[in-house]
Amino acid sequence: MDEHSASVPAALPEAVSDAEAIASIGEKIRDLRKLKRLTLARVAEATGLSIGHLSQVERGISAPSVRHLQLIAAALGVKISWFFDGGDPAPAAERGLIVRAGRRRRLDFTGLGITDLLLSPTLSGKLELLMSEFEPGAESGAEPYAHEGEEGGVVISGRLELWIGEHHFILEEGDSFGFPSTTPHRYRNPGTVPTRVVWAITPPSY
């Protein structure tokens, strides 16, 4: 699940020019690329951009054009808006430390009815925090899946149906959970109202 359906920011210029914005975008590109275990060479091949240019973009040396950001975003499985925080630019002291509610990055999984809001300031650490929103009937998929690491969470509102290995649970608002991510698992919203869950995942999965 790696398709982000948010649109390009309406006021996006032809090229990013602010030094702090350039550095922030480069950091997000690098974090996401490493998280997906892609080399610069792989991204260069997918985008048609040079390894040198991509390296300079990641290090905040070169300002990427909108077209280049679109190519990079497509290669990394997101939309261009993934690299832009919502609202006004964050104060320098908050970058990498604080995520204001209006600046959360989001991933919408087309056709699944699931939206993930990134609560972690960066993806370069060992812990990822997400808030997932499930429409009624939305599910992770008919088949369970497994991956490296551990995860846990708490149901903020609604109900969550959770399968962990051979076990099946119905969680209500306020209930929490945790399990090794290597155990096959899946989940769905069995109710008639949206469900919101805050997840803690290590290592990060985006």
C-alpha cells in the first residue's frame, strides 16, 4: 500500500527556492528512499535524473523543480504533496522534533478507505507514529501480511477488528494492542462509523 492520493499544493511555485524548504524536502526524500531500501542509482534509473543531481537534492544543495519532484515522488510511491507540510512553514526549532496538527503528512490508500497521517517528525529514526482512519468496512486486505519489527496501538474512536496469527479480536474505543509484526496480521473496521487508531511501529514502515 504505497499510493498517496493528495493533490499537488495549490500555491506550489515552479521551483522551490527557500533554503530551509529545500533542506526539508531533501531530508524527506532521503528518509523515504532509505526506508524503501532504494539506492540513488535505482531512483535515478526510475526518474531519468542523474545520481549527482539526486544526491544534491537530498543534501539540500540543489532546488528541485516541480517536475523533478513529481518524478521522484512517483519513484518512491507517493504524491508530490508528501514532501510538503501543511500550513505555514514550521519554525526552525520545531523541525525534526514537532508535528503540528495542521502539518501532518498523509497517505490515502485508494480503494481501501484507509488514510494514514504521519505523526512522527521524521522517518529516519527507529520509531514511527501514525494515526490511521478507517471508513466503515475498510480493511487492510483479505489476506494477512507480515513484516519486520513490532507494532502496537490504541483505538481512539470506533471499533477495530484485529487478526493476529490464529487469534481474532474486536477492540473498542480505548483498547490497545501490541504484537511482533512478523506474525501474520490484518485488520478492518467492522462498524458503521469511522475508526481512528494511533499506531507505534518499529522500525518505520514508510
